[in-house]
Amino acid sequence: MLASKLPNVGTTIFTRMSQLAAEVGAINLSQGFPDFDGPQALREAVARHVLEGRNQYCPMTGLPALRQQVAAKIARSYGVQRDADSEITITPGATEAIFCAVQALIHPGDEAIVLDPCYDSYEPSVELAGGRCVHVPLASPDFAVDWQRLADAMWRWVAPGGGVLCRLAPEQGAAVSALALVVAVSGLMLARLLVAGHSIGRRMRVLRRRHRELVDIIALEPQPGSRVRVLEHPTPTAYCLPGRQSRVVLSQGVIEAMPPRALAAVLAHEGAHLMARHDLLVEFFSVIHETMPAAVRSPEAMREVRLLVEVLADRASVRKVGVEETRLALLTLAGSKAPEAAMAAGVGSTAVRLDLLARPAPNRLMTAAMYAYAVGLILLPLGLLALAWTSR
């Protein structure tokens, strides 16, 4: 005995409405039943093609010329380019297109969200593919999408490895809610990071560009093609302007106040800033600082970051020139001022930096061990997580 694969499918709503319309003589709105003929030119073209013998089977995906015209129509109407050969298929009607799409994409055990009221061919197509429909009613009176109900229907399902949908157990609801909260907070923090990064980065670039242009106009260039500029001012000062067109700016006062070796230490210090792009490190922590809520921001942390990069440049100067020369340069520049977007040897706590210079340089083996320890702290949790995941 033959058994239907769709035993619960009865008479469609379209059939019932057509019957009722015929019984009472009403206008049938269930389907497209225009009370006028199609355009005369279209009917004549159809008749002409039939008479010319163009009534045989066509390619499975449709006539190439028709697919090309569909692609052109999509481009004109929606501004979207579609490949006529690989992205467009002609079907005998919308129901057939829906059925083919469902059969191609729905696997046994999958669920499809359907907005009610809906076209009544959706559910039989999904069931024939071995799936199940989850109905989400539209909100009356305007039949708008109830986004909360839609979100609830989507959150009931997760896609683990392999892409097979499975239902969450009730006790997992709290975990999913916690995950949603984490994702929301993470998204908010990411948005704040992007906004702060754009704002701070753009502001620093504008300030440096303007100051560089001003320095190039009023300062002297000791050697053609050099990035060093000399300001004719008696106050000892030295700073650098990072960027693609970097500058090291010295005042006439600092040149006259320092012996050549100490001046070389200043140039080594500023060159270290430019070579290592310490400005990006400061900018990164500035973005983090700006992103944090005001209640938990720490100005002291930003001061320590700026002190750190100055100490790094001091170390580079010591390696290249020497401790005594670097110490003399710091003492000469102590308390000097620099533009906001610049990096300067005289910025930061001179006393702390001099104290660090007096200490022996860190042992390289100990430094390497500390780096290895830091990397291990980062990689160990990730390794344990990967091990737990792969052993499931």
C-alpha cells in the first residue's frame, strides 16, 4: 500500500480560496488572476517563437540568452552583478525554485525558521528534505517582524563542528545568556577601541604633520637630505616627530650646551624612538586608556608607559654612545618642553631614569628567560584549551 510522505498536507489555502471565490462570485486574491491579457507584443513574440519550432527541451539551467537578460535586469534594478553562467538558473515557477533551494540546502535534522503567515509550499518542501519548520508569527496589526521572537528562535540552536544543528538543553540556557552578554560587551568594547583608535591616531597624525611643516619652514637643515632640523633658539631642547617623514629637532641652545659625545647621545636617543616606533606603543596604550570607563582609567599607568619608552631609548643611547654621555644629555635636557605629538629626551622623570642608568644592564639570559616565561603564560592556556577540544 502506498503511503504519502506528507500525510498532514491537506487542501491548500489557494485551492480553498479559489473554490470560495467561484461559489460567491468574488474577486479571487489568492493568486494572480488578472482580468486583462498580457501585452500584445509579448503574445505575438510567444506565438512567433512557437511557430518557428522553438518548443524543444532547453538546457537544464535555462537558455543562455534568457539568463543573460536576467543578469542584466538584476544589474539595472539592484546594482548587483551576477554571473549568468554560474549564478542564475531558470525554473518553471517560484514554487519550483523554492523546492530546489530547500532540497539543496536543508539536511535531515535541520530546522528552518518560517515567518507566518507564509507561502504554504515552504513546510512540505522542508519536510521532504528531512527538516522541520520553526514558525515565528508576524506581529499584528501591521504584520511586522517580531525581532525578539526571531532572536529567541535563533538562540535555541547552535552549530557545532560539522555544521549539524542541535538543540540546547534547558540547563544550557544560562550559559548561552552569559555568552550573549560576553559577546555584547566585547562588541561594545571593540567599537570603543575602533572609535578611540581612529580619533587618537588621526589627531596625532594631524599635529605631527602641521608641526613638521612648520619646522621645515623656520628651522635650518644642517645637511641636505637629513631628517635633523635646528631651531635658532637659546633654550636647550630636543625632540623627534615620528612618522613616514620623521624629523629630529634640536635647538641651537642644546648644541651649544653639550659636548659632541653628549649631543651624539641625544641623537641616538631620538633615533631609537624613530627606529622602534615607540610612538605606536604610546598610541596603543592611549587608545586602551581612552576606551576604559572613566572610573577605572589610570593616569599613572600612562605616565609609566611614557617613562618606559624613554628608558628604552636611554638604553639604546647607552649601547651606542655610553653611559656618561647619556647621563650628561639627560641632565642638560631635564625639564625641557616639547610639542604634544613629539617624543623628547627631556620628558619623564629624569631622576628615575638617571637611577636606572646607574644600575647594571639586565643579564641577557635573564631577559630571555623572562620573555619565554611571558610567552608561556599566554600559550599555556591556549594549548590546554586546544588539547581539551581535540580530545573530545
